[in-house]
Amino acid sequence: MASFLPSRPRKNGPRLTVAIVSSTYHETFANGLLDHARRELEIISPGSEIIVYEVPGAFEIPLVVQSVAEAGGVDTLIAFGLLLEGQTAHAKLISESVTNALMQIGLRTGVPIIHEVLVVQNEEQARARCLGEELNRGTEAARVAVRMAQVMGEFTRRVAR
């Protein structure tokens, strides 16, 4: 586990459109990620448009991410979900499927996909990563999303010359 958050990206550039696809399963934790991401986006990219799509579980996230990415009009996407490891391989199977799908969607569409579908062993880990301030993965996702939108924007401008 990383014990720090990435630094805040510089504030500059055009207003961003950020789509967030969030699972409502383990809703308290998912809402913690979402709230922290929104707060951080307001600080580092004021005036940006944030569009939220809710899905029932982590397994459903890639389908909506793909639909949003293919429709266009977003600078970056964030995927939020939480899987608690249990006695079966279910969480592992879902997490691997979601991870592979999100990577393929990003590579295929060129839209940065920020993967914060977390796999945790217990509720204590979930609280630290979703509700706490020090290691909140919603804050992390917002910072990474803005930085990736900046990088891809710079790349697109260079290629267009």
C-alpha cells in the first residue's frame, strides 16, 4: 500500500470535463471516494464539469466507462468501487476482469481511465482509503485525473501542430 498521495497538479489549462463511474455497492465507502474526489477537483480544477454515473456493482463499471469514453466529450474518467475479499475467489475474479477491461478501454479510446476500484481485506482498510483524509483514494484519483488530462492535452496539442 502506498503511504502517501501524489502531489497536486498545477492549476492551469482549460476547464475539464471529468466523468466518474461509481458503484453503489458498499455505498458508504463509494460515497466517501466520490465526495473526496469532488472536493479535490474543485480545488485543483475549479469550474470543471463533473458528471457522475452510478452503477450497482464493480462488475458493471467497465460497460458504462466504455459507453462514456466512446461517446466523447470527456477529458478523463474515474472508476470508483470497492471489493471486500472474502472466503471465495469472487472478489479476485471481478477485480481482474475490471482491471483488464478498464485498461483496454483506455488504450482503445485514448481517454485516461483512472482505476480506483479498490480490493481490501477488511472494513478498516476500506475506511482508511475511502473515508479518511491521509490516504484517500478519491483525492488521489482526482489528482491523477487532472494530471492525465493535462498530459494528454499537451500531447494532443503537439500532434496537431
